[in-house]
Amino acid sequence: MGRKPALLFDLLVLIAITTACRDPFEPEVTDADLGILVVEGFIETNGAESKITLSRTAPISQTDLSRPEMGASLRLVSETGEMWQFAETAAGEYKLAEILDNNKIYELSISLPDGSEFKSKPMKPIVSPEIEEVGFLRDEFGVEIFLSTQGNEEAEYFLWEYKEHWIFFPGVISFLKFEKGQVSTRGEDERIDRCWTSNIFPKIILQDAARFENNTILQRELVRIPNMSEKLSRRYSIEITQRALDREAYDFWEILRKNSDDIGGIFSPLPSILKSNIIPAEGTVREAIGHISIGQSSSKRIYINNADVAPWRVFIPDYEFCIIFPDTIPPNQAALAFNNDTRVPAREIWDGPALLGYHASTKQCTDCTLRGTNKAPDFWEN
């Protein structure tokens, strides 16, 4: 799987495309390359990995929306003069893993290869409370995954992110392979009958805990899995990360959320009122878009088994028309039948101890690695 564009970059592109009046009109659109710097990230103080993503806005006519800003220098500086340098680990991605003092004030400085410099406003870390509960409810429409947590005087505004992983199976199960002119049984690390895939959904989920008694958020819906989804065909995992924000950061993400959810409705806030906490240094003429926060996140993972929501029917469009071809391919014709990308061996046909031949299917129907990986995630628990 390739590198995904940053969430903030995706949302800003969506806003730019969809924000408009309801009455049709033909605006004068410039194709100028403004190249505005987009800054996105969260700095963890507990030693977990912090990632800052830098990219540039692109002209409307440009089809490649991802324009990473490479070769930048990012430094985090504390009020007492301590400094930590981010490392560029991929194009436009800068990472740091350090334990930081939650009682100090920090600034992020950004130096670009073209000489432009930016810095963040002073940032005070906010420690997120632990997530009290992550649970799920089965109803007639599918499965709802919810969260409960309790804020406090310092942590009233929350943003949640989640990562989903699940096992799925191809349309036709095969343990066979054709290699070097013959059919044989696949080893455990060669299996194509069971795979894992994931979803990191670019959706903004926010909540102001101060609206509720004792800052308690009860069973806030985060994710809904519709009926017949392959996510619950065997075993599903979701990890939820909770981050506490200050009011300025909350307002920033709330504006983005309204625009992305409303698809630029007539009463949606305009993108022009987005306020960034990234400030150009003296001599840098271009502005930046984005918001950086700092603090200590909390997270929780749960697993849901198919038996927990049974009965659960599964429909995967990619495998809707998958079949095992009825004709038997004799062993002496296997090389001719399978030495191509059209057919693969799916079943052995035996008459007592005698191998009569094979039934075939297609690679698209048997090979789950075309849609995922046959290697379990490092955290996976069976």
C-alpha cells in the first residue's frame, strides 16, 4: 500500500473544491501555483512517535494532489532552551520520539530549503485522560462502535482518530500453487486464503466535554459498520486514539469538520476564517495553513469476533462472481493450463489414493494478497 496523503491536506482540497453558493455561477478560477505550505501533526510528550507532515497546495489543474515538502528542518524548542530535531523518514514526513516535560511551553520551528521560516505559537501540552470504555452495539443497521470518557478542567475538548484492521477471505479458497512447472501445496507464509487489511478513515470526530455534566461523554458513536461488511467476517480490531486540544485547536478542526460534513453548504463556515497557529517568520512572505498541537494521547483497542455479532452475512463485490471451474485438468496438462495469469489451481481431485487432476479458478478470486497482506499486524491477537 502506498503512502496516503495527509488528513488535513485531503480536507483542505475537499473544501476548496466543494465550497460554493447554491445558485449556479461561473467564477473566475486562477490556475496559479500558490504553493501554500500545509502543516499537520501532533507532538506526543510520552515518548510515543510524533509525526509532522509538510506539503504544498497545488493548482486546480494538477491531478497529483500530493506535493510533499522535502528537505525541511524541524526543531522543537522548550522555554528553557532544550531543542529536539525531527528526522525526515519519508517524503514530507518528519518524526520525533522523546519524553517531554508536560509542564513546559514549547515552540516548533520550520526552516524550508527555499529559505522560508515558520514557527508555531507557544504550545502548552495537554494530557488526555484515559479512555474509560470502548464498546459496540449490534442493531438492525449493523454495528455501532462507541466510546466513553471523562474530561477535566484542563482537558475539555477532544479529537479522536481510529485505525481499523480485519481478516478477510477470498471468493475461492485455495491452498495450492503452480511453480516451476508443477502444482504443490503452499507453506504457511505463502497462504493466500486469509489476509488482513486496514482502514484509516479521514473523518474528523470532535466533542466538547464541557457541554455535559461532570465533563462526562457517554457512549459517543465513533464508527458504524454496516450490515454485510467484510470487516466482521471473522475478526476485527479497532484502535482509538484520544487527544485533548485547546480551544483554538478545537475551533480549527471544527471548521474543517463542518465543511467536510456539509460539503460546502450555504451556511458552512468559509475556509478563509481558518486560523493557523503556524506563523511566518520575518522576511517570509507566504502564509501557512494548518495547526500543530502537543500533549499526551491515550488509546484503547478492542477486538470483535464474528460470533459476537452473529448472524452476520458478508458480501464482497470483488468476489461476487467467483466460481470454481467444473472441468478437471489432468496432472499431465497442469503446466499448459496454469502457465498463465488466467487460471490457477484451486482444488485437487482424488479417486482414493489416485490424483485425477485439478479444478481451477482465477487469481483474482483466490489470491487475497491482491487486496491485503497475508502477514498479520504486529499487534494482532488471535
